[in-house]
Amino acid sequence: MIFTRKRGQRLLAGIAAAGAPLLLATAVASPAQASSAATTALVPSAFPSINQVIYDSTSPDVTASQGFQCCGTGEFGDAVRFTTGLRKLTQVTVEVDDWAVYSNPSAIPAGYTAVTPWKGQATGAWPGGGTNPNGTTYSNSRGFYWPLTLNLYALSTSTLSDVTTPGTYPAAGTPITSVTQTVLIPWQPTPSTSSKCLKIDQSDFSSYLQAWKSPSGCEFGAPADITFNLPAGGVKVSDGLVWGVAFDTESWGSNPVGYDGPFDSLNIAVTKSVRVGKDANPGGAFLDSTEAAEYGSCFSGTSLISGCPTGTFRNDPNGWAGYVPAAQFTASIQLP
């Protein structure tokens, strides 16, 4: 892996191996609840609706994530197929992975460099105007607010030519709906100065103090579940679709904000399998990046393919074997 560092923040800017997309190793997350697709038949009359999880690739074992600011990325997601059952979507939960820290240890060990602590740092103009809910400085120890957009598209197909394996693949078709929410992103816990975590920092990140100590060991990042509430009454869908999450960073997105912030260390998590439903794009993922090196399908051996399409939200059908972008879809039916 190749890493770059900006103002103390560690950001991934290379590829793990030739033909592989950019992924950041991360921590254990709390998964979105509900791992069964079964719909309860008997529901008390006081319940307003019946809910069913019709797709779920979230997991307590989040092992990697896709960077945005580090990697020229503006949107990231996948193509999915739903299990048998309801088809009126009411909620979509996406697992994010934040590497920004609120504070550092009181003493930084000799030979180590602290990452940026955001406590008390100035915020900046809010995307789209209006009052910044973070205030003038970051002062919420629980996390920071940032607008994220969930985009849903019809599941279509398209032909890719200037890629590793030319062919017809799942594609993002007609937009179905788009929801933007201001959400609270939890900080990564304060980095640890334990000898074990320091050794991991030294080994993986050239003495940048980042790893924090969890009950299971030393971890990087803070995965969290972000739930998007779809329009009232739900959104009727077919048996599959393409989803993507988009947000602006300092340099990338639909409207780059032009200043540094903790959102530059925010990623979207990937897991290793689908628990409910099916991956409609096995071995692939959807992303919009300006960097050809982000697309596994832009490689021929160790060389980049000339003319490989970038800068648009498209299927990257190669290089994601063993990884699935993490999301959960819930459908509902209103009771009379």
C-alpha cells in the first residue's frame, strides 16, 4: 500500500496490489440490526407496519473501507438483488468508517507524529449555505455533522470496452430517488500509546499515531451505521437496484468545499459477504473517481489501460473479489 499524509491525516493514495482498488484497513463495527429476511406473520395491532430486511451486507467484521478525499472519489456503492418479500423501501442503512480523531493523548511518544485532533478546530462554510450545525469550531465529543446523499438507480446493463475484461455488466440506470441527510459521524477513539498499538502504527503507518485500543486489540477507524429515511410511504422498487453514497470533501464531490475537515477522513465500509439477498455484481463495486488507479478494471497487469473511463459513477467489475460495499435495505408494509 502507498500512503500519503496531509496535515497529519493519514490518507490512502495508492493501491494494495496491481489491479486492486484502494481500501483502508479498519476496525470492528456495530452492524445494522436484523440479519433475517423472514417477515413476522403475527404482529400486534398496535404496530403501524411490518418491516423486512430484503438485503444486508453489513457485518460486525468490517475489514476495509473506500476513501473519498484521498482517492479522488465522489460516490461509492454497489448493485444488489433483494430476497423474496416486500418491495416498498423505507430505510437504507450504510456503514461508514471515520478515521478523524477528536483528541490525541496528552503526551505523544518520541518518534511518533500525531494526526490532526479536531477538537476546537475551525469548521468552515456549510455545503450549500446556511448555518453550520457543528458551530464555528468542532466541539461535540460524540462526532461531527456532515451531509451525505444516498442515490438509488434502476439496475440496468452496459458494455465496457476499455477495461481489463471487456463485456456487458450491471450498470446504474434511471435514477429512482435521492435523499440527502445531515448525519452525526462518530469520531475514531483517541489513539493509544500502548506498546502493542505503537508497534502497529510503526509497522503499518510509519509512526503516525492512529491506532486505538479496543477490547479485541488495536484498531483503525470508527465504523458506524448511518440510516437514510426514504420519502413518506416508501419507494417502490423491483427485484434489484444500484445504490451509491456521495458526499463532498475538500477537493472532490459534486461541490468540493475547498477546505480541510474531518470529512476528509470519512470512508464507506466494505465487508466480505452478503447475509440477506444477493450481490448483483460479485467481484465488483460502483464508484466515481477521478483516479484511474482506483478502478481495478483499469489495470492490465501492473499497467493502467489507456482510455479507461473515470470521473463517472460506473461499475468497476474487477479487483473487488472478497469485498462487498456495506448496506442494508428495509422494506415495509403499512397495516390497515
